[in-house]
Amino acid sequence: MVKQLSITKTSNIDQKYGELSVQLGALIGDEKNLYANLANVSAALKQAFDFFWVGFYLVDTPDELVLGPFQGPIACTRIKKSQGVCGACWEQGKTIIVDNVDNYPGHIACSTESKSEIVIPVFQDNKVIAILDIDSNQLDYFNAKDAVGLEKICQIISDTL
Ligand code: SME
């Protein structure tokens, strides 16, 4: 098991996600406990990229997500299906990038410091079981490279289920 993350500071974004994926694979190993793995993935993403907020919402009932492991300021506890960016990601089953949260109809503001956001679904047997949600305090922060890197990380989580 990896005890310390090592991300090369000078790496470009693809390399950083690549380095992180390899180390997350080793960190997770054959651990099957979803909460433990989501907690470590949140911590690793925060440490590697210093995102403002990074964490998971888990499908809790047929129409509601509940807050899971995260790193950052306190956040909304429950989100209804189709509400906000996370609810839309759950409903659509696809990654959503929001360049400016103020321009996203229905965006749920857990912090006024969040300016842009990316959400990625985590699947089990082709059903969304959780959402990885990352907020930046800068506008236009996330791009297609983040989507590719984070979808790979969500796939690593799915592979444990
Ligand atoms: N902004 C999200 C809510 C969760 S927080 O960003 C942590 C949304 O609109 O679903």
C-alpha cells in the first residue's frame, strides 16, 4: 500500500492524473469498503490538486443523494434527483463541467467561494451509485483533461464494487 502520495509538481495535467491513478490503484489495492476508498480518493485529490472542495454524494434513496466522504468546507447534506449539478449528473449519468456556477440554472451553492465545478458519475452495474463533485474557487477551472482523468479515477472505484 502507498503510504505517501508523490505527484511531480512540474508535471502537466495528464501526467498528474496518470501519476495519481497509479498510486490510487496501489492505495486501494483489494480494499472493497466503499466509504474507506471514497475517503482516501477525496484526500488524495485534495492533496494532489488542492481543489477548494472535493468529495462524494451517494445515492441514498430512489430520489435523493446524501453527502459522503469529502475534503473542504462543510457542504449541503442532501440533494434531490435532477436538482443542482450533482442531481443532473445522477439523472444523466454523465460528466458535467460548469465554467461559471452563477450561469448554471438550479446550481446549489454550498459555498459562495465556489466558482466552477465538475461532477462525474460512479457506476455499479451500469447504475449511478455516487457522484464525485469537485469545486474550484476560480472560474473556468476544469476542462476535458480533468474529465478524462477523473473518469478514470471513478472507474478505479467502480472496479472495486
Ligand atoms: N454545487 C452542487 C452542490 C454540492 S456542493 O458544490 C459541495 C450542486 O449544484 O449540485
